[in-house]
Amino acid sequence: MKFVQIIDFETERLDEMEQIFEEAGQRVAGRTGGPTHRMLLKDRDNPRRYLALIEFDSYEKAMSNSDDPETGRMAERLGALCIGDRVYTNCDLVDARDLK
């Protein structure tokens, strides 16, 4: 079953965070077990708040990715750019479809 981790965070340094996300995307490109999709949402009512949705093929692959030392280093770099704590929500993907 596909798995999605939602990371809820606040920052005023999104450009720097996007650079870290880009570097991470290049690092995992073509590697099995890493994230398969990323979506970044900006809260219209709080311009400092964002939600990152990171999709994996399974919960197990997500946890394996979390154990990767490179992932830990990336999380530390991102955390330094955040205001306050990040909130992680772990979800099994029950349904996804295009509604066109």
C-alpha cells in the first residue's frame, strides 16, 4: 500500500528549503525505495505555513529512507530553516484519482 508522510512546518526561508529539496531529489533520482512524489502546499491564511506531502511505494520503504543517514542530514538542514517544530503525520494512501 502506498504511504504518504505529511510534514507541517513554518518558515520564512522557503527558497533555501527548496534548494535542499532539489538536492535531495537529485540524490534519490533513480534509486529504489526513495520518495516517488512530492507536493508542497502553502497555507493561504498563514503565509509562513507549509505542508509537504511525500509519497512512497510503502510504509516500509519510507521507514528505510528515514533510516538513511543522508535523509537525517537533510532533515537537520531543513529543521534549521523552520520556525518552531515540524509536525509529521503518517498516512496510508487509501484512494487517489484525477477528477478531470
